[in-house]
Amino acid sequence: MIRLLVGIIGLGMLATAAHAADPVEIGIGYLRRAAIKPTLSLVEQPAENDGVAGARLAIEDNNTTGKFLNQHFTLEEVRLKDDDDAAKAAGALADRNIGFIITDLPADALLKAADAVRDRGTVVFNASAIDDRLREQDCRTNVIHTAPTRSMLADGLAQYLVWKQWKRWLLVTGSHDDDRLFAEALRRSAARFGAKIVQERVFEDTGGARRTDSGVTLIQRQMPVFTQGAPAYDILVAADESEVFAPYLPYRTWDPRPVAGSAGLVPKSWDAAHDQWGAVQMQNRFLKLNSRRMTALDMQAWTAARMIGEAASRVNSPDRKTVLDFLKGPDFSIAAFKGQRLTLRDWNLQLRQPILLADGRMVVSVSPQEGFLHQVSELDTLGVDRPETKCKLQ
């Protein structure tokens, strides 16, 4: 009888403990456009799960730590068709008590989504939009940026070119708005670090298809002529975010010169060839799970989800305001396989991060470069610094 009573009490205690151990659920949304933009190179076509695969890997990492803190993280992906409303989709996620949303959206759609859930305390993580205005005149108190800005990418490239003493640039710009914005960032970087743009040229997008029987012949004749007769220059820098012409420039310029910017030596937050600071372990885990290499978007989404997990574990709370306050505070940092811990710029909520310079097969260098100093952080030599910012967080 006594043994039976002890057994009943023991089972009761186990049931109580099990009930008490129910984990705290922390939901993360992932908001993206369904359409995937193809690239010119057939070997670099973006995967269907580009970006979200990185977030899923981070969820696994969060739950590895979270099980010791009674926290459980989930990810809910929402794909938007071209005519879908980003604000409505963000609101629907908030209705399901999802307090954190990672976005892979263009700038205007991102702003609509963030504004729709701001009063509900939802924290938005921008994993893809590189527009500087999102961190400057259009900054939001509830939007954290893990994607680098155009100015950060341009500064990372410019520092290396100046370090190499390749200071005379031929700047070739595409005819689309995003191309012009990148060109503007490159001009700023040239002036900031002492490079000189000897000439600018514009490549007009005529809408023609190049994947034809005569495509190679046409390109081989067109690109040398297009770059002929330029003043003496050290390197051709291309601003072609629309990917109309830049991939055709290497080895086809009239003068034998290297190419950088949107082709050749490309600045980015992550590259599949990155192998320093423990990155091989990260690359191998991602490859095993997804049977493909990790892209910059994957890494930016991984970083966003890991920031949520890191903050929630440090404050031991799922409360979105508590998490946001910690992320904005001086005690936050995140390890991201880039040689140093990354922190947030408190004036515009941009994640400080090194910029990799890759040629498609290897990482050539990592900026900030040696000798580019800053009174607070050398990472603040990349992009808009505090004295220059137009952001007014309220």
C-alpha cells in the first residue's frame, strides 16, 4: 500500500514537472515574394528556398540552445504573389501572435509591412533590401537590418581598390533605378577614400535576348567596342544590379583591365567560398541540409533569426519589447563567422558587419581593410556613419 502511494505521488510529481516544462513558443514569420528573379549565369540560378533555408538552419540553432531555457522557436513562411499586399500579410502574422518577422521584400513593400505592425510591437528584420534610405530618411524604430547597405558594399570594395592603388576607375552604369543608386554609392565611396572616376558610361538596356545562336559573337564584339577609347584607368567598376550587362564584361574589355562591382570582384555579405573563422563548419551544415551552397541572402536570414534567438536567450523572455530593447542595447552582439562579433548601430539599427570581396571562386579579401581607422569601430568605416545619418528614430 505504501509502495502504491509512493508510486502515485511520484507519477503526480512527474506529471506536474512535465506540465511545468512546456516550452515557451516563440514564433518567427518569414515574408517574401513568390517570384524568383533569374540570373544571367545558368550556374548561379537562385534556389526556390533562397533565404528561408538560412532562417530554417537558424531555427535549429535557436532550439538547440532554447531547450535548456524552455524556449521553442518556430518559423512560418508566407509567400506573396505580385498583387498581394505586404501590409495585410504582416498583419495576418501578427494576428497569430507572431512577434518577429523576417522579410525578403523590396523597400516600399518592407515599409508597408513594418508600418502595418508597428503599433502592435512586432519587430521586423530586413534580410534583403540594401537601400540606404531604409536606414536613413525612411528608417523605422521596429526595423532591424541584417542586409548590408549599398554604401557598405561600395565602401568595402573601394577600400580594397584604394589599398591596391587601383585609384583610377572607369564607372559603367546600367539604365535602371537600382543601377543608378549603386553608382551613386560608388561615387560617394570614391570621393570618401581617394579614388578618381576618370569617366562614366551608361549601358542602355534595350531589352534584347542574348541567349541565341549569335549571342556569344554579339557580346564578344559589343563589349570591347563599348569600353573602347576610355581615358587611362586601373579598373572598370560596374553598377548593374539589374544584371543586364556586367557579367559579360570580364575578359571582354578593350583594354586588359580587371572588373569589379556587379561582376568580377563583387562585394557581398557572404559567399559560398568563405572558409575563415569557422565558416567551413557553417557551410558544411548548410550544404548537408539543402544540397546547395549558402548564399548571401541565406546568411542574412540566418543572422536575423539567430539575433532573435540570441536576444531571447539572454533576456530569458519571449516578450518582443524586451528582446528589441536588448538588441538595441550595448550588451548585444552576435557571432556570424566573420572574424568578430557583430553589433547594431544604435542610430539606424543597421547590423555592423565585414564585407567579403569574392570573384566567384574565392574570397579575395575582407573589408574593412588595414589602415582604415575609426574612433569607435573599424566596421563603421563601411556605410553611413553616425555624424552623416539622416535617421531620426522615435
